[in-house]
Amino acid sequence: MHRHSTKPLILAVITLFAAAFALFGGDDSKLLLGKWNMVSITTDGESLKWVLIIKEVDGKLAGSLASEDGEASTKDFSFADGVVKFQAPYQGEYYDVELKFADGQLAGTWSNGSDSGKTSGTKAEG
């Protein structure tokens, strides 16, 4: 009887899974880079459209916002455990934004004192 070693097969499978993890599950932060078309719902039900721009600066993620009012930088931008957090300037105040990154989308909340609402977005094409 001739026995084949399974070591090469096992090593190939491990290598394949490691490559897939590195490409798809390793570092979600690379998937965030680019422009996101966002919508925030105000406390009175109005939909505010804006763009979240995520870049890598000095090895860390940074964000800025664009709307019909212009462009502004976020404060305290962070990404950990699939959650993006930052402070967004709006009408002279800063709002806390917390978004969960899942299934290629961002969804979460904005808040400022007693006001809060939902925010969500999808990555812009191109």
C-alpha cells in the first residue's frame, strides 16, 4: 500500500486561509478609505446629505466632511473593532458620530447633548 502525505495539502489550505484573512478580514481600515455618501436624520425627521472622506495620514486614518456648506476636518477620528468614531462640525458645534462598519456599509448614530439621530452611508463609486 502506498500512503500519501497530507502535510502539503494541510499547508496549502492554511496558506489559503491566511491569505483570505489578510485580504478580506485582516485590516478593515483599508476598506474604509475613500468617499462615503452619508445621510443623517435630524430630530425633526429631515434628511441631511453629506460626504465622509476617509484618508490615511502618517499611517493613521483621518476624516473630513463635505457638504453644500463646504469641507471641514473631523476631530478625534478613530477606528477600532469595526467602529468608526469622530466629532463632526455642524453649524458651529461638534457632534459625536459613531458608525459600525459591516457588510460594506456604515451605520450608527450622531449626538449632541440631548439631541441624537441615525446616520448611515455607502461607499461612493469610483
